[in-house]
Amino acid sequence: MTDAIVFPALSPVRRKDLGTFLMIHPYARRRLAEADEALGYHLADALADAPDDDYAEPVQVAVLVACLALAEWAGERLGAAPEFCAGPSFGERAALAYTGALPFADTVRLVDEIARTERRYFAAEHRDVVTHSFVRVSEERLHPLLAGLDWHDVSGRLDADFHMVSLREPELDGFKSAISAAGGYSLYTMRPPAHTSLFSGVRALMEDVYARYTLSAPRVPVVSYQDGTVLTDPEALRTALLDGFVNPIRWVDTVRSLRDLGVDRLWITGPDAMLSRLRTTADTFDVELCDLRRVLVRPRR
């Protein structure tokens, strides 16, 4: 059986569960101490004091630490031996540390810096844009919905009927009503938005951020979440990371690429509310979900 490891995109996570995991799990405690040293402050304290925002800097760094701790646990205790790695959106930053393309301490600092840069940028730019996720709308039914918008950009296609669309916030309520009328179901709305060609400005800022970090060739090939390309060259990986700010997530293409590479089992390591549930994932692979629940929930006697 050929394995791949996948680090999930950033999604809403129960802050209490995340903090508990960091403090009690032996793999997480070790990584937490390393993160504290890299940051120069106590991450667990910052997480507890962070605002109610899933994109706050301490939350993003804590999720990174959790993803990598869970990946180590899966490898050493459960036998995960991935030959390929993928990480849609935020997950590709965890892939940097896991594959050795960037040392863990540098990855911690990078994620913190990216989060701060995004917060400053979106506080001033594109304040009227959101990214909305929804399901149960086929490709055919999607086009009439989009035609009714003054402006939009498709920010992701994760399944045959799972889409992410960026649009102007004043049109959001009408768009959600149209989704419901078409038989679809709205999931969540991202603020700040993500993955749209409109954000060339934030990509330019991130070029300066990434320029301060030296990437190495990943020891495990990284499969792009944008088009399924296999990334083994450091500069190609850097370009893919930057292009992620302006290109959509195309998980369908990633799945196709992994399948063509012979992968038949996915280890999804990290807080996940989406990837493991997608039909294109579940119908293609044996899925091992290593999330906080698997670690924290005690088995019944």
C-alpha cells in the first residue's frame, strides 16, 4: 500500500481542544517547547489570550504545531510511511517542515509572519470581499448562480459539488439565497477571503516574506493543491506557495495526481472538518484521520 500524508487547510477549531492537545500530548509538548523558543513567547498563553478569530497568529501557529505533532505520532505509533505529501492552502506550510524543506523553527516564524502580514493587508485592502463555501451544487447549476454576481472569482473546487467563491459582501445574502433555491447548502464564509486573482498585492508582500527563508529540496515530494504538479525543486515549491494566494484550491486535481502516482491510502493529520469527508477523497483512498478527536477522546470501557 502506497501512503501519502495530507495536512488540512485551516478551518474552525475548538480552541479548548487545541490548547489541551498542545499541553498534554507528549509529541505536541515537545513541539510546543520548540515553538516557544522560536517565537520568544509562550504559545499556549498567547493562544488562550487570542481574540475569537480562527486566523489570529497564535491560532495559526498552534494549528501548525498540532499538525506536525500528529504527523509524528502517526508515523511512530501508527505506522504511517508516506511517499508523498500534500497540503491544501494553509496545510502546505506544515508540509514545509514535515518534508524538511524548511526547519521547524523557521516554519513557525514563517507562519507567524504570514498571519501578521495578511492581517495588516486585509485591514486596509479588499474589506468588502469574502469567500463563501457551499456544497450540493453541480457544475451545471453553478454557472447561473455566478452569472448573477457583479464580480466573483472561483477560489476552490474541492469536490464535484463543493465550491468556494469569492464575491463582494453586499451580494452575499442574495447569493446564499440563490444557493438554497438551487438545492445547495451553504457552509461558511471566510473573512478575510482567500485564493483569488484579485490579491496580487498580498502575493507581492509575501514574496518579501518568503525571501527571508531558504527552502531546501523536500525529502518527500509535495503534490500541489493548485494543479496536482509534483514539487521537488525548492524554487518551484516557493513559487507554488506564493501562487496559492492568487490561485484557487483544486483538490480534485490533487486527488487525480495522487491516484496516478499509485497512492491508495491517505493519512490526514491535523484538525480537519472537510477533506476526510469529501466524496472524492473517501471514494479514492483508504483514509486514516489523525485529528484531535482521535487523540483526545478516551475509548469506552
